[in-house]
Amino acid sequence: MTDKKFYITTPIYYPSDYLHIGHCYCTIAADTMARYKKIMGYDVYFLTGTDEHGEKIQRKAEEAKTTPKEYVDNIVDATKKLWKRLHIDYSHYIRTTDDYHERRVQNIFKQLYDKGYIYKGSYKGLYCVSDEAFFTESQVVKKDDGKCYCPDCEKELEYKEEECYYLKLSEFGDWLINYYKEHPEFLEPKERQNEMLKNFLLPGLEDLAVTRKGLNWGIPCPIDNEHSIYVWIDALSNYITALGYSEEDELYKKYWPCDVHFVGKEIVRFHAIIWPIMLKMLDIPLPKKVFGHGWVLFDDGKKMSKSRGNVVDPNTLIDKYGVDALRYFLMREINFGVDGFYSQELFLKRINSDLANDYGNLWHRISSMLGRYFNGVLPEEVESVYSDRERELKKAVLTLDANVESALDSFKFQEALFNIWEVIKMVNKYVEESAPWNLAKDETKKDHLANVMYISCQAYYI
């Protein structure tokens, strides 16, 4: 048993429709990080799941002439199959419709109410059904048609007027601003912290509506049976309810606080404002880090969305090119933390250039020559005939792990792969310049030939 623990989460995805490669991007990044930490000897807990309640799901189910539960069951089944195809090795998959989660969320809500942080009021204002979010006049996007649109998903907002319960976020704005100052590592990349301060914290936080009246598809409110618990107390709590918080403490004590929440930039404000304030209210330690990554955009700069009809189905790419190609492309092409681009041309260029030419052809060449010149048996190295070229390559290979570790510890997946590929290119160049096919013709160069094959094979193996 190791005392080194690492707890990583993806957001819980909203199953209003089937997932696209934008969702895969975050999950593959988390899986990559979890695998790296396991290699480094950590006891890893990797959580993912689905956020299944809310008005949007209820409407989708009605359109499909089915129940909300049946509707989300189909999406969750497809999601789990996709994660299996992508070799996502999660520790636990949480659904917000799981009985244990609903009980624990009700306990959390009751704790917040008993502490005086929840009060009854009424809501009048703009609401995004798609994002399950309320917005103030200053936060919305106003267009030439006179209508108001969601700043995150860009869909038209609805006006709502209804009774609800509020969470006293406004009391904790100054505390959170100071927390950011004292813990600059809490929210990354740095520009996400600047966005939260400029757009939400410095203008002043407003209290948050945390129940909906008359919404059937939600967790019943424990203090008022006419209300359901509204999405963010339900959804955000998954990171601790999955560990048994408020009922069974074994996993919770072992893994909390979370080492990192990976989330898309559009939901950073929920994870970097509402979530830490909720935890502060509950006297629970905050996660060590929230990392808000960018979007996977088309190369014309447009965001993928079902409503635009421009999503890329990961299953289609896997069927045609394989799992490794998709995983590699998403981690290599995009700088984690900023927006990146996808197109068929970029995808094929990366696969052909890196995987087929640099990596695949290198192995084909050296394995063929090893078979031809040494009957497939790796020769011993002969250090006495090393030149500066061999020493330089050997040093690059043997220091590669430190460079990769440094990159991955900062969630720089692209940089880690760049470092690996620089060495792959060095090996290709070394084989080309050494010309083993010429060395094999000269009996006096046998030791040199043995070295070329030894170093090339070992470098490739590493």
C-alpha cells in the first residue's frame, strides 16, 4: 500500500444527447493523468459520471415520448460503451439519479439550511434551460433582435418568475477573492482566475437559486415537498457523495480533498465560485485545484454543438482510425488550457506524420535490419566505439522521463508528447545518418553496426 494518493475528476456530463469528441477530450486527459500517476506509484481514484436531473432532460424526454429516467438510461449506456472503447479506466461512474447520491445531497442541503445559509425567496429574471443557469442583466448577451442570450451556450434565455430557495453566496465574495490571492494555484490557467474576478467576484456576487418549484425531474427538497433541489447543489456535490460523504467516510477520508477537477471553461464559474463557497459553508477542505481547459473547435473557429449540427462522433473516428489515433490526436494537437482545433485534415496529418511516418516507420526499419543483420537478436553495445552522436542520443533518451514528468505534473500533455517526439525524430535521424545498410557491407564496422542497432532498439523501447 502506498501513502501517495491522487484524486482526479471530470465534470459529470449532461446526458441531454450523445457525447462528442469535446467530451472525450476532457475524459481522455483525466484518464491520461490517472494512468501517469499510477505509473508513478500513486493510489489513484478517478471519478466521472452524468448529471441527470433538470428541466432540459424533462423536456427532451417529453419530445421523445418517454420518461426522463428511460431517456437518460439510454444516453448513459452509450456513454459507458464509448468510455470502454476509448480505454477510459475510471474508478467509479456516478449518476445523480443513484439512490445514494440523492440521499447524500438531501443531507447536504439540510446541513446548509440548518446552518442558516439557505432562505426562502422568489426569483424573477432570465434563465437558460440548456445550462440550467440563472443570469443577471449584466451577464447576458444582448443582440440586435432585442432578445437576451446565454453567455455560455449562446441560446435564447427565458424569463422566469417563481418561488425558490436561495443560497447566500453574496456573503462569501470577499472571502473567495482573498482565497484566490492566498492560493494562486487553486484555479488554473491564470486567465480563468482573471475571468472569475472580473466577471463575477469584483462586481459582487448575488445569492444563488438552489430549488425549483413544480419541477418533477429532480431530487425532492428535504425541507419543502413542493420544491426540487436545483442543479448545482445536486451536481457539484457528486465529487464528495461519490466518496460517501455524510454517510460512509472511508473513501472520503482517504481521498478528499480532490487533487484536481478537470472542467470545461464554460463551467469554471460553478466550480471556482459556487463549489468552494459551498464547501466553506460545510467546513469541508477545498479541492487543491480546478483546471479549466479550452474547447475543441472546428478549424473555422466554431464550437461543436448538436444544435448547429456540427459535432464529430468519436465512434466513427474509432471505427475508421482506431482508439490510439484519437487519443493521441487530442493530447498532442491541443494545448490543454486553451482552445484547440479539429478538422479531418489536421487529424489525418497528425496521424500520418507522427504515428505512421515518425513512429511506425522507425520501428519497421530497425526491426527489419535487426532481423537481417543479427537474426532478430539484440547485440551487446560496444561503448568503446561510441561517437559524440551516440552519446548525445543516449543522453536525450535517458533524460526524457524527467522532461515528460515535469510536463505532465503541470498538465502539459502536448509538451510531454512533443518531448517524446523530439527524441523519436533524433532516433530517425541517427539511423539515417549512421546508414547501417552500408556498415553491414564492411566487416570492420561490425561493432559500429551493433551499436547502431542496440541504441536504436533501446531508444525505441524506452
